[in-house]
Amino acid sequence: MWPLDGSSQTCHSRPMIKRQTTINRIFKVTGIGLHTGREVNLEFLPRREFGIAFVHNGNLIPARYDMVADTRLSTLIASGGSSVSTIEHLMAAFYFSGITNCLVYIDGPEVPILDGSAWEFYQGMWKAGVYEFPESGVYLRVQRTVEVSHNDSWVRMKPLNTLDITMTIEFRQPVGKQKKRVTDVENAFSIINSRTFTLEEEIEAIKKAGLAKGGSLDNAVVIGADDVINPQGLRYKKELVNHKILDLIGDLYTSGYRILGKVEANKTGHHLNNLFLRELFSDPANYAIY
Ligand SMILES: [Zn+2]
């Protein structure tokens, strides 16, 4: 087992996951959906088949990039008339837990926001434990540079034997421009509990559109005119850019694989992250799986 300590970047390392894995026992998570404001129940079941998939209204929806149907507010997957939104933090928790196969039964259209990070999902997986199967084929290594861009936003990945992410974000002050590089992503525990964030002035427009009904200072960092509004402040000095890395990791895990490569991402979001995967898989010469 690897430690839960969220305070360290590098000092706790665990062996790389080499084979397919699932959770060792069933567990449940309940919480409020950010946009619907409704309670949602998740039940996690071990799965023999490769991959993470949701079950909603009896429909199986693989948590895969080619099932992504909307990326405007979060990453939403859809199949057979059912959809599940805001899967990205949960997908990042699966990545950090080393889980490759799992079924997630969900009784609502949106994964609960919890504290705005991947922390509670990760804890649930850690407590459930990992069961290893004999099959490999869980890694995807980028074999040549793959890049997508839109205006001044881009995601680029170059060949490397580890996952190394450099993320740059830019918002109005007091956030400004923030850059962070994580060289050992599999053990970057400060990413897991970094929370989602929003600018104070955007909240009214979002609520007017009937969204973010479940949003509060308990599940998002809110940036005011001069400072963070949340009384407890930030969990990390670079919590905001950390969270963008969390979103990217969750989105990259909809590849179905643990991706290896050197990533440079500038002002990216769910849409560009999904386009990146579509570009990656558009040519089998771009990658190797092992
Ligand atoms: Zn997020």
C-alpha cells in the first residue's frame, strides 16, 4: 500500500503499476452534484474486463475519450441515451490509485463534487485496496510528438518513459500566470486534493444559467477581487495550477491507459484535452501499448 500523505511531491514512491488491477472490495460514495445540486450515490464494483465504465439507468458507458459528448463545463460521457458528467476528478483518482478496471454504478447524471478535488474518491479506493490480474497492457507510450492547439491554448506531448507534466494557467489578478512542472506524476500527491476554482464574477452568470446549484465554498475555491474568499485559504500555494493538472490527468485517463510522455500544456481545458486524445489515437504510429 502507498501512503495517503497529500503533503509531499516526491518522498513517497511506490512501484509502478504493471498489470491490470481492480478494487479489492465494493465501496460507496455519496455526495451532491455541482450543477444539479442533487444527491448522487456511487457504488464501485470490481471488474474483470479492462477499463473503467459507468452504469447509469442500466446503460454501460465506458469512461473513454470516444464516449465524451460534452466538454463545456466538465467532461461528460454518453451512450445508449444515458450520460454522466464531471467524471474528471474521479478518473484522476483511478489513475492515482492504480486502478485500471472498475464498474461505477451511478443513480444520477453527475458525479458528486465532494470537496472539489479527487481526495475522497482516492481515499475510498485506497481503503478498498487493489487486486491485481495477470494481464498487462496498461501503459501507452507516446512515440512521437502529438500536439493540438486553439488560439493561445495547447497541449503537446513528446516521447518519454515517465509522465512529466508542465502546466501554465493565466487568469486575472490575484491569480495571474502560474506555471508548475510535475516530473513524477504517479507520486504527485499534492495534485490529488487540490480543489476546483472559479472567479467570483463568474458565479452569478453560472447560477443564472441554472447551473452550479450545488456550488459552495465547501467544494470550490472562489477567487475574489484581491484574494481567495474561502476562510481557510488555499491548501497549497499552487493549488489552482495543481487542480488544472488534476483535470488533465483525469481527462488523459479517458484514453483507457496510463499515458507516458512529456506534456506541455498551456491554458488547456476539457475540450482541448479530449481533442488531444482524438489526435493521439488518429494514427497508430503515435503510440505503443505495453
Ligand atoms: Zn476540475
